[in-house]
Amino acid sequence: MNQSSNTIYDIAEEAGVSIATVSRVLKGEKNVSEKTRQRVEAVITRRNYRPSSIARGMTSKTTHTLGIVLPKLLNPNYAMIFTGAYECARRLGYSMSMFPWRSVTENEDKVNPALLLAERRLDGVIICVEYLPPEHHERLKQSLKELQQYMPIVLIGCVPEDLDYPTISYNMAEITCNIVDELVSLGHEKIALVGGMAGDQDQFRRDVGYRRGLEKAHLPFVDSYRVWSGGSAEDGEAAFSQTLSSLLPAHWPTAVIALNDMVAMGCMAAARQHGLRIPEELSVIGCDNLFCAPYLQPPLTSIDTHQQSMGQEAVELLLSGRKERKNARWEWVRRDSCGPCSIR
Amino acid sequence: MNQSSNTIYDIAEEAGVSIATVSRVLKGEKNVSEKTRQRVEAVITRRNYRPSSIARGMTSKTTHTLGIVLPKLLNPNYAMIFTGAYECARRLGYSMSMFPWRSVTENEDKVNPALLLAERRLDGVIICVEYLPPEHHERLKQSLKELQQYMPIVLIGCVPEDLDYPTISYNMAEITCNIVDELVSLGHEKIALVGGMAGDQDQFRRDVGYRRGLEKAHLPFVDSYRVWSGGSAEDGEAAFSQTLSSLLPAHWPTAVIALNDMVAMGCMAAARQHGLRIPEELSVIGCDNLFCAPYLQPPLTSIDTHQQSMGQEAVELLLSGRKERKNARWEWVRRDSCGPCSIR
DNA sequence: CTGAAAGCGCTTACAG
DNA sequence: CTGAAAGCGCTTACAG
């Protein structure tokens, strides 16, 4: 058998029918005689024939593939979003391609790099919006606009207000304010926030919630308690360690809110190095409830942001065509890293 | 402008040239007059035109897309492999689609489900081989054979011997034997192995190395020290906890080799619950050097299996067309969870 | 330097 | 129930 060619023509020829008939059999249409059907199916099976989805796409204008744009997958949060989206897509018969965040943010000579994605003629794309310096906002906006000519878009994350696309987000202000409330009710007054870069929407809202929480409790905003950090454990460790070193022990915060669980791990390490016991002398709260959170010492209190369902909802929203912006739900996961303030 | 249609015909018409000329401009061919080129490029830019890679694929027989088959992405190891492969693919101009492990292992009515992948006409596929019950080996073999008619394949992981494909693997027997050696040299004699399911190639080789290490040190193989566990932290915790409970403290192992870092985390938790101090009373060694390993208490000794470079090497191998089987390198990452045996 | 035409592997009206 | 033919949006010899 000549396996160098294995197209609908080969099947048709071998079965002694037209390609139209083969196509009908392939699609399981009724109007084919049982005898013909069996003959065709036998040939298909024998040759392991599988129609080319790309030729199919030519006429159907559909690829049954969704795209997802992620800054990086090594960050377990993004892996969770990806997984949620991927599983949902798969159930609905789509496969999933990953693309770099770069592709919608960087510049290129003539054409907008978002159009690299457009080339793929995906059935839709989910874009996880990450921190982007303000001077690049205009470019992002332009990219999305051009990309949208080719496929529907859903955004995930804390998206700048002026981007009007269907979006799945979380209410970082609400979450952070809620954390401050809880810490205040535990008697904490010196509450640090180890957060991300300025200009980040995500972080912006975190700061809003932080300040709102402090105000409600009539606590002052203290500059040195607002710690700037990247998103990794190393970043968190370095940043918080420096904060502790620069402060007199009497002024050390008694509680720290970390931007995520990895940063929280780093803060815990920094605290240990400075001889602080957790939670007796320092309460630590993370975010995202990573798989390792319960295995830290002490087990880390965190906020479950349900990243996996965010991914899933994004796919559903994308495929529904609705123009909706919704916030994901979230919940406390209380463990031992956070307790009442025992220092006055 | 009629944006409902945006094809090479529209560009050609608006620029007053033939589609052949547009195609030449798109591909940056030299044999186009400067004047024509500029006219065409202006139209392309104005309309944000991007050629359909799917139509392109019709003639070029190439999709510039690679596939990767992974059991799941939430396991950080697979996320690392994916990332390594993805970054490498991207650099070389390919995008990457993910497919479920199911697609090469499960059954279907008429056609082999691996052919679902074949439909996509990918330029190649990387398959991370996971544990598969022996009764399904034949099916896997058949799937791969059929899939191979459509695209080149590279396998990752501890692959059954009789699958003759280019493979990136790691030498689990060597690694495990080496770990036993080290533990023996630290004075340990009661060494437990918390490992995966029977029948798994990966696990099989781990057992080979374990027994070889024990033999070299003239230590007996003790049934109850060979603990069966799944791959998650919860699995490890449950399995090791049960082992400790079923043994008299005098018979407790003084060292435990975990199948990966997540299981190691679980073992540490189980040990703590039984009042064991690490490493004074129990040394723990993980595998894969997860990002959280240095942040556990005590920091976890692990083996760095360089999963990311495995992914990268898999892409390189796939694209090179070489029929090679190679082992990935690995190295010790010594931290505080492992120390000399202090119990006699 | 440029264009007309065939072809890639399918699907889908349209006839019969 | 079945087939001939057009069309999807490109690329690529082949002429000129």
C-alpha cells in the first residue's frame, strides 16, 4: 500500500466511490447505503486514514483550536488557569495552543505581533493580562483591537479599566481589604503588605484594598510597611528581609500580607532568619492556596482564588459570545501561619 | 472597508496587482519592484492583513505547530517539561499545542484515538509517557505506530524497552542506587523507598536501583520498607504515615527516599505527626527539586532532574530527525533534610 | 518583474 | 443514494 499518500482521494479510489461519498461516511451522514458505508469504512480502517483538519478548516473556517496567552507556565497560578481552560476546551472538542505574552505586547517592524496569533485563525483566544508598564498600554490596546478582527477574545486577570473585552477577574481590593479586616480583628496594628510593582492593575487594587482596610480601622498607612517585591519566593525573601533589617525590632510588623504564596514562603524564610516565630510574633497570609501551602511550617493561611475555575469560565465565556465582565469567587483557607497578635 | 473579507485577493485587488505578487511581498522575495512592494505593503498594513497559516499549510504541508502529550500540567514536573519544550519551540518558530495522554492510550470504536492527533497534521509530537497498566501496552504501541505515519514522535520519560522511538529519559536505577549509596555512607541501614505503582517503568527502575544499592551495602531488602504511594503530597503522607503506624518505633526507617518532592513533603508531614525530628531521626530525600523544596522545614534535599532541559532536548531531537535515545543529566541538591544517621 | 493557472485536501450545494 | 464541480486561501512552477 502506498502510504506516502493517504487522502480522501486514495480512500475513494480504493473503495470505488467518489470523494463526496467518503466525506459523507466520515461525517456519519445518513444518506449513504449500508453496503457502501461498510466498504468505505473498511478502507479507512485498513489505511488508518484520518482526514486533515487543516483541509477541513479551509472550508469550515474553523480550527477547533483555542489559544491561550500566558506570561509563563512555571508560575503554578498560570498552570492552574491553563489546566482549567484546557480541560474545559477539551470537553467541548477543542484543542489548545499556548502563545507567549510577548506576542500581544512587544513591537515589530511593520505588522503588529498580535497578528502572529491571528495567522493561526484560532476559534478564540484567552489572554492572561500581566503587569505592563503604562507606556505600553496603548500598544496592548492596539494589539487587541487588531487581533479581534480575527477571533473573539477573553481577558483574565486585573485588566485596565479602558480595555472593553469580556473578562474574568478577581476583586483584589475586596480580598485585600478583607484580609486587613481579619488581621485587625486579631489585634494586629502593624500590618505589612508585600506587593508587586507599581502600575500593575492587580497591585493597584491590592493597594486600594489595603488602604481602605487601614482607614476603616483608623490605622495609619506606614510607608515602610508597603514592601515592593517581585512574584517569586526569592523576591519575597529578599524584599521582606531587607525591610526587617532596616527597621528597629520594636517597629517590626506583626502581620504580613503577601502577594502570593510563593512570596509568602519567602517572607517566612526571611522572618525565621530574623528570629521571628510564626505565628506568635508574625502572622503570614498568602494568596492562591498553592499545593505546597499546607506543607509549609507552619501551614500557610491563604486565599483560594480558584484559578482553575477561572480558566474554565474563560473558555465558556469565549465560546458563548457573551460580552460580560465577571469577578471570580474566592475564599479563605485558614491555617496556622496566622493568629492573634501577641505583641503590644 | 469591507473587513468581512480580508484575503490575499482583497489585498491584490486593492493594490492593483495579482495574488502571486502579494504572495511574493509577503514572503519577502527579492524579485518585486520597489514601487510595487511599497504599494502592497501599504495595503497590508492598512488592513491589518495576516495570511492564513491554515491555507498556507495546505500547500506547504507544514503547520509550524508541535504537539505535546502530557498526563497533567498541575504536576509541576510536567509544567517544567512543557515550559522547556515550549520555549525551545517558540525560539525555532513553532507554536505548541497540548493534548491529553488519554488520546494515545484509550480506546475508541473504529479508529485509534491517536489519530485525533494525526488529524492536526502537526510537524511533530512529544509524548510524556506515564504509568500505564501492562494490559494497555499493546494499545499504546499500536497507537504510536499509527500516529507515526502522520508525524515524527519523541518520547519522554521511562519508556518500556520495546518502544523503539527517539527518547529522552533519565536513569532512575542509577539515580536511586546513588541515593542509597549516599545514605549508606551516612550510616543509614534502615532505608525506606516510597515509590509509585508496580508496573510503571519509572518505578521498576527505581526498584532496581534500590535493590542494587542495598546489595552493594549488604543490607537486606525489607518488605515493609518498600512503601507504595501515588504521586501527590497527600498520597505520600497517607502511605508513609501508615507505614510508621504499622511498625514498632524500633523498626522505623532512619531514612526515606521519596518518589518526588511532593511525596517527600507528605513524608515529612507524616514523620512530624509521629514525633520524628528531621534529619536527626529521619533523613528525607526527594526528587525533581521543586521550587518549594528550599522553603520546606528543614529545606529538602533533592535530585535535580533538569526537566526543563528535557523538554528542550525533546524538541531539538524531534526536529533533528535523529533516532537517538539519550539519558538526561541529573545532580544532587543537598540541603538539610538529610544527614548522618544518629540512631543505632 | 509580473500574472494566469494548477494544486493542496477537504466540504457542500446542485443534479441526477 | 451518488457523483461532478466549485470553492476555501494560499504557493509555486511556468510563461512572458
